[in-house]
Amino acid sequence: MTTVTTRDYVLSQSFRQPRGGRVAAELFSRFFRWLTTPAAPRAKTRGEEAAYVRELAYRIQNTDPGFAADLFAAASRHEGGE
């Protein structure tokens, strides 16, 4: 019978944190959060909002002409600043 003695070097060595490792990890974490954070939505102008309402009115004009006329009037008032 043969006996083999082995030594586990991984467990016997003490590992230290690399210099600047904590700072590098913090910088990487902040940079990654900055990349993945969505941009704040931009406020729409009165003209853009009125155009959206007019587009809706055009879509429903054939099925409900009275409501579409009300939407066109509301869009005109909104765009005019009343």
C-alpha cells in the first residue's frame, strides 16, 4: 500500500484585498447605475399635446363625429393657451 500526502495550498494561503479594490468596485458600481438609470422624461409643449389630441380625434372621426369635434375644439383651445 502506498500513502500520498498532499497539501492544499489554497486554504493555507491568506488572501488580501487588492489595493484600491474597494474604490474601484465603488466607481464601477456608480458608473453602472448611471448607465442603467433612465433619463427623466421631457415635458411636452402645448403644441405637442394638442397634436396628440388631434390625432386621437382623427382616429375616431368616422365612429363618433360629435366627440371628435369636441376633441378638435379642445385641442385648439389648449394650443391657444385658454
